[in-house]
Amino acid sequence: MSPSKVERVLVEAAGREIAISNPAKVYFPEAGITKLDVVRYYPQPWPRARCGAAGGRPNVLVRYADGIHGEFFYQKRAPAAAAGMDRGS
């Protein structure tokens, strides 16, 4: 399937619309949790997490491209678009 035909869902975050590709990808098979479920969860703990010692930055970003049971890698730098995101309340 060509990249232009990949399923995408628009999600609003910090006042911006963000395209989530492959939203039905299962990340946690035992619980049936999808990529879109994870994306929708993140705003819930963020107000409390951002007040911690991390200064509003994630401590570690571990990516699981093939789901939680697949290979993983550490993302060393946040995407350039993340630098301008409003991380306020």
C-alpha cells in the first residue's frame, strides 16, 4: 500500500490537528489496545506528569514499531514539530 493510501485519523492535541497513521495498529494485544487508544490516553496524565522534575520533557522515548512484543528502539531527538507544541495546561 502506498503511503498516500495509509489510513489516517486526525486528533486534536494542544490546539493542533495531528494526523495519526495506522490508528488500528494493535500495540497491546492482550488488552486489544490500539495506537489510537494510546494517543487518546496521553492527554489524561499529562497535566500531572509535566509538573515533575523532567521540566516538561519525556525522560525516555521508546518506540515499538511492531507493537509491544516486537523490536523496539530509542528515539534520541524529538521531531522538530514537537519543539513548538504548547505544553501548558
